[in-house]
Amino acid sequence: MPDGSSSNTSMPDAPGHVELAKEQSVVLRNIQGSLSDIKSEIQAMRSDSRAQQAKLEQMAYRFQNEDSRRKNRADVTKDPELDLIPLINPVTGEEIPLFPKNLEAFYLLSASEIHQILCTLNFKPEVNRISTLREMLKGLIM
């Protein structure tokens, strides 16, 4: 340090360092805000994606039920004693527990059982006459 320049050079730069630190702090806050916005967008996209996936699954369940209905109609026309292909819950994709095994079991269902199956299939019948309920369900099964 013969010329004393190294101790004096840090002093004139001190105000510049403070300004640089302030700018860095502003930039860092902006980046953090942007990252937070990006994170929120990603979460919204994931939520939308899950909702779309659920809709697609429900569409697939409805198509599966429609296919089962067509097969049941064809099978029962050939041989009324054949087993029915069970329909599935259009929301969960699970087999409907009370679904009749065959036509004989279908005609033995009570009004409350038919009503429960119809509700599971997202139909809300406003009638309680068993013959009307049975016709509604028959139209969905075959």
C-alpha cells in the first residue's frame, strides 16, 4: 500500500455498491413475484387438467354403458336367459351393486332398488310406480 490507492478505491465506490444492492433487491423481488405467478398458473393448469381428465373418464363410462346396453339388447333378443352385462356408475366407473344379473332378476327388482339404480345412473325419477320405473330402467339396460 505504498500509494494508498487500495484503501481509497473502496470509499468512492461505496455509493455505487449501495445503488447496485438496491437494484439487485428490486430485481430479486420482481423475480420472486414472477415465480409466484408462474407457480399459481401451474397450479391452475393442474386443476384444469384434473377436471378435464375427470370429464373424459365420465364420457368413457357413459360410452361403456351405451356399449353394454347395445350388447344386452342383442343378447336378450337371441336368448332371454343370458346374463346381462352390468352398467357402471357414470361418475366413479364402478359396477352398480344392485344391477340385475339377468332378465329374471330384473323383473324381481323392487321399486326402491330400481329407483336406486336409476339415481346411480344420474336419473332422478319423479314417479314411484314400479311399472314406470321398470320401463325407464329397461330402456337404459337394453
